[in-house]
Amino acid sequence: MILKDGTAVGSDAAFELVDRAAFIPARIWFDDENGRPQPIDRATEPARWRAAVEQDAPIVTQLDDGATVWPATSMNATSSASEPSLVRGMLDRLDVQPGHRVLEIGTGTGYNTALLCALAGEENVTSIEVDPVLADGARANLHAAGYRPTVITGDGAAGHRERAPFDRIIATCAVTAGHIPYAWAAQTIEHGTILSPWGTLFCNGVQVHLSADGRGRAQGRVVDSASFMRLRAQRGPFGHAGRLSDLIDAADVDTDTTTVSPSAVHAGPAAFAVGVQLADVQQSMAYDFDGEGTDELLLYHVPSESVATVHATADAAVTGKYPVRQLGPRRLWTEVETAHAWWLSRLEPRHTRFGLTISTTGQEIWLDEPGNVVRTWPAVAPSAT
Ligand SMILES: C[S@@+](CC[C@H](N)C(=O)[O-])C[C@H]1O[C@@H](n2cnc3c(N)ncnc32)[C@H](O)[C@@H]1O
């Protein structure tokens, strides 16, 4: 961090200097014990608002891209101030030094931007927010707190060529497997760092930490888990689970059995590895949906209208055979079984054993070493990203 007299100090001081409360709107949503966002107004409930702001927890500042207006609520958070420990962990990992040119994607409230200003110097910080209302709010918060970084209203997927190259790029929204914007690699200096949440539709998500070569290539590893809202243009096709579940329920399909437990792939270390193989497949688990101790894992792939269900019944707990039904051109559960068998055969690697390479020719995910490629995605319209 740079003090007024030009001396640099560590990130502890930056966190002491920047007051999170100054960036949190008066009207927020804060998750209750069931994970449902509940409205809180600072004007009428100052103690509750303050308690929320002081907790190490995310604070939702926008739902449904602003279409759901406080105090109405929904489950679709589209902007939030991330929990302070996550913000801190990412900034420590980004290793911002005084004078570094930094690009942030996802300004949100401006809190992380202010921390970046404290660490690198406000003249070196560029932050991009896609939502104009949020961008205006962040600018106002930053100015009130005494910081004047460059805040751009626009799509951070394009980076910001005018102020490139950057020593550090940090995204605070998640990119989808195979679609890390190529512009980020192209706009980072040699040995510069890109830190971004990354995920698949199957499993969101992790953080990737990439080092650039200054010629448009970047490579690095999965370093931690982290669940973020997605880059706006990369959101999955949502709202189809109920329809596709009804479709398979009504269909006349045979019931098969599997020895792979649905909970073994739904979450935990296998979910990430399975998700790498089934990156465009969505899943949800309905626990005990019929009151008889039966959980249902639903898998679906919207473009091909493929769907599968696996039931963890009381019988299956005894026999180890779970009923499976599959419908559509893709046999989604069969694909999961293959991916799960691969994961077992590689000694059950955790997400941090995976790495990524991105270049103009495409994006690869590998296991342990860059040569050991697990999955590739060809470059898509490099001029657009
Ligand atoms: C988790 S919030 C950011 C939190 C923020 N860093 C803070 O400290 O308050 C993610 C933000 O990314 C923004 N976002 C999503 N897609 C974007 C894009 N393509 N370009 C720029 N911002 C984007 C969202 O509007 C949202 O405000």
C-alpha cells in the first residue's frame, strides 16, 4: 500500500484503511439460516445492518440484474460484496505491489477496487462493471472514500485495451470452462498474473491463478475453491430444471441401475473432475423429495434436451444399486460414470491438482503437468474475446 508520503506498507494496513461499511448500500439482502436473502434497511434496522456488514459473509446488493426491487427478494443474486476473508485471500494471492497496473472485472460496490487503490495507487487501477447502475454507485462510493481509480461501465470480457498492459488482472465474477476471455491474456505483461473464479455448469467453482507470457498465452493452476456469480454473458441456460424433470417423469423410459452413488458425484472432490468432462451439463439434487428417504439427482443438458435421474433410495443404501433413467440423445448418467471411473483411475485428484493453459489456439485443462491434457476447448472467435 502507498501512504501519502510515498511509503509502501502491507495489505493489513489496506484492510484497516478501507472501511467496508462505506461501500455497502443502505438497503441490502442478507442470507438467513436457510440461505434465503432477506431485506435489511439501515434506516429502520441499523443494528441488524451493522451486524451483517461486520460479519465475514457476502452481502447481496442486487437481485435479478436490478429487476427485483428491495424489499422484494429472490434467489438470483446478481451482485454482492463478497465475504471479507475471500476478498483478503484473493488479494493476497494476487500479490499487488505499489505501482502495479491492475485491472479488475466486476466493480460491484467498489470495495475491492478501493483496496486495490490502497495497494497499487489509485492512478494504476482500472475497474470494469457491466451494470451501469452499479458502476455509478461504485464511482460515488469510491469518490466519497477518497479514491479516484478509472471505473469503466462495460463488458470486462474485452479487458481494457486503452489502459493495457496490466501487471495484474483480477475477476470478481466467474468465467466458464473454456471461455476465459482471451483479451485478459493478451493484455497482461510477461510474468503478470490473472486471478479469476472459474467453473463449469456442473460444478461452480474454483479460482485459477495464471501467469502470462506477454505474448497472449497464460498458464497456471487451480488454487482454491470459490463460488462466484458468473460473467454476465456466460451465465448458463437457467430455469429449465423443472421442465426437464417433468419431461423425464412423463416419459416411458426403462429404469437401469448404477453402483455409483449420486452423492459421490454431486459434490465433493469428484464433482470438479466430473464437471471438467461434463462442463455443459447442469445438475441439481433434491433431498428426500418424497418424504421416504429418497434423494434425486437430476442431470440435464439444455441444448440437446437430454436428461437423467438417479435415485438414492432406502433400498439402494442396502443393495448399492441406484435406479437410473435417461432420456435424450446424450446418456448423461453414462457420461458421469465414465468421468467418475477416470477420476478413480487417476487416484481421485482434488481440484488443486488441475491446471489451465490459455492461448490463441484454445484452452486446455490438465492434470499435474501441462502436458497431461484432460480436456481442450478450441478458440472461439478470438477477436470477440
Ligand atoms: C461478486 S460481484 C463483485 C464484487 C465487488 N468486487 C465488490 O467488492 O463489491 C460481481 C460483479 O461482476 C459484475 N459483472 C458480471 N459480468 C460482468 C462483465 N462481463 N463485465 C464487468 N462486470 C461484470 C456483476 O454485475 C457484479 O457486480
